[in-house]
Amino acid sequence: MHGAGEDYIETIYILQKRMGSVRSVDVARELGFSRASVSRAVGYMRDMGLLNMQEGGYLELTEAGQKEAEAVYDRHITLTAFLMATARVDADTAEKDACRIEHIISPLTLEGIKRFAEDHKDLYDGIALPAEYHTR
């Protein structure tokens, strides 16, 4: 899955945690994309077996979709917290930068960042992520 697809699936995941049920219009509103763009992405993700369309147009992640969304979400929150802790940037800047980095970072580098965070927990004292990141 490429960066844009990861943004869609992560957004569906976050919105499901926040609102319970999600429709394409909710995703479009959240991302600021057209409904047509979201509709194409939903069709692509459905074809890939990542989500199903329920009655009333509600989107439901499949087991594979849930796993993919959780992986993207994990990268996002790990990177956001890392940038806030090490670069001492504000949450908004860290979140925007993490959103770009999460699509290209290697699993090896991400694991290194997680080890760093574990070894340097003191750097993370006082780091407060936006509320939607506390959905797990």
C-alpha cells in the first residue's frame, strides 16, 4: 500500500475509534478530499480485502485492514512522540512531519526509534499527544 492509501486506512481507523462508525463522507471531511477521491480509494481498499462496505454506506475494516491500519497508526504515534521528545517541536509540527515520514521509514529504523524511546523514557516525560492518538 502506498502513502495515500495508508492515510485513508489510518483515518478510517482513527475515525472508527473516535465515532464508532464511519462513512466515506466522514473520511472526505477529515482529510479535506473530495468524495470522489475517497470513493476511488474505498473501492481500491475493498478490492485489496482491507475493508467492507456495510449497509448504509458504513465502512468496516477487515482483519487485514485492521492490522494494516494499526501498523500505520503505530508508526505515526511513535514518530510523533519521537519528534516531540528529541527535536522538541510542537505537537502540530511533529504530527505533520510524522505523517510524511511514516510512509517511507524502514522497519529497521522504526525499531531503532522504538528501542531509543525505551532506553530514554526520561526524554518523553511531559509529551502529550493529541487526544485522537490515545484511542488504543
